[in-house]
Amino acid sequence: MHDDLTAREGHDETPRSRVPEPTKAGAVGRHRTTDGSRMADREVPIELTRTPDLVHAWLDGEIPESSVRGEEAMRHVEFWKRVDSDLEVKRQMHAPADLTDRIMAALPETTPSLVSPWWNRPIEMNPLAVAAAAAGLLALGTALGASLKR
Amino acid sequence: MTVTAVQADQVEADQQIIAKVLAGHREDFSLLIGRYSDALYRHALGMTGSPDVAEDILQMSFIKAYQHLAEVRGRFDAWVFRIVANGCKDWLKNIRRTHLSYDEDDQPSGYATPEEDLDRTELRGDLDRALAALAPSLREAFVMKHVEGRSYEEMADLLGTTVGALKMRVHRAREALQVLLEEKYA
């Protein structure tokens, strides 16, 4: 009946039991049964944590709040309205004003350029170097030919 | 990839800035930083929970983006987002490896300003701790949806996954957060 969301890194997308284990972050609240009595953290019944599909649809902006009906669904709506008021603070966050200046100061002085692999780079040689290379190869060939004739 | 007219204009404007930077106008890179730093900062902050770490990740990411600017093909914002997102994931991996505790050094105490009352500061601290308790992929999906306000299609585009998979992650993140925060927000 329990699911450790943190251990699986969320890579498994198949629907499973939806109750996470308490983690070391320690923000786990205590849970109540339908009659209000306290339960141990590890005994959370699935029906208490399963968010109704309509609530997900409302949170995803697919339906208006007025389409969400039922006492249980409205409890979820109220919960998410409270969370949303705190999320709004996060939405208003801005990068520090001097961050751009600090990044610009830390940039390398050189202009960025495309670094292509050596086999894809154009070969540049001046005519003098070409002539010298040709003369060298000719001399090497002559020497090799002479040694083979002996 | 669906590109609206506004996005197309933005992509073109970014490309013009990139061309100028590559032509030697280094200072124009600040325009790109200014244009995207707020959204990227919110992502890094949501993922790491630490303003200092978020700033460091942004700084390293923009330096990396500058060094590889000539390799940008298509949208600069999507490209730099991926650099930042990977930076956040790398940081989270390192944190796990070094066994640092989320509820001590790496968690901000909340983003309270003097005019906010103590009660709400405490609630935000709980929200931050609950977010930190989520698996990185769930946290990433939740932050992109509920803090950055992105559509599922945009998220799928940026993360290279499907809308269905992201919906599942966001839904699971919500339900996990609700378990973690139920009593505080009740």
C-alpha cells in the first residue's frame, strides 16, 4: 500500500499506489481516518490521498472551478487554493539585479567560435609551404629510388 | 514543434543578438541574459531550493552558453533552459552523493520579506521542504507547471518527453505534496 516516490526517480510513469513514504525532509503531516482518529504515518489509506480527476483537470486549467463538485473534491480545491497563494510568491521571484553584471564579468574575453573536429577543418597552406613540401617529398622519393636500385 | 508568431519573432531576435555576439559584440550577450534570467532563476530556485545555488547554476550555465554560442541551432531559450535544467539535476545528484541533508544547509528558511507575517513564512518553509522531498523528475514537472506556468506541450518540448508522461508526473507530485502538507494547509 505504500510507494516510495523518491527511490524510483519518477521514471516509471505507470499509475501506482499514490502514497509517498515520509522522507528525511520531515514535512510529513499526520493523517486522519474518515472518523477523524489519528493514524500512523505509514497507514494512510489510498482513498484519502487520491486526488479526484476533476481536481487535476481544474488544476491543469481544463475545466472551471464551478465544474468541480462534491464535498471531498472541494476539500482538495481549498487545499490547492492555499498552496497556490504560496506558489504565487515563487512565481514573482526575480533573478538578483546584479546577476547579469556578474555573469558578464565572468565571461571569457575571447569571442566564442565554432569548434569543429580536426577532420572537418579546412586546411590552409601558403604557396611557399606547398612548394617546400613538394620539394621534400621529391627528394625523399629520389633517395628511396636510389637506394632500391643498389 | 509548434512555434507561434510571437515565438518566431523571439527566435529571430535572439538569432540576431547571437550573430552580433559572434561578430565580436560581446556586450550584447547581456541582452540574452536579461531576457531569460528571471524564468531560469525561478526554475533553478524551485529545483534546488537555495537562492545561492540557483545563482551559481545560472552563472555557470550562461558562461557555458556563451562558450558554445556558435553551436545554437533553433531556439536559444530552449537550448539554455536545457543547460540550466541539467545543471540543476547534476547538483541534486552531487548532493545525494555527498549525503548532505536537505533540511539543513541547502534549504532556504523561506523567502520572507519583512511585510509578510510569520505564519505564512512557516508555510512557505513547509512547501519548500515538501518540494525538496519529491523525486527530481516530479519536482521538475511540478515547478515547470505551477511555478513557471508552462503548458504541458511546452514542457514536453523542453524536456523531450510526452505530454502524457508529464501529466502523470505532475499529478503524482501534487498527490505527494498533498500528503506531505495536508495538516499544515488544512
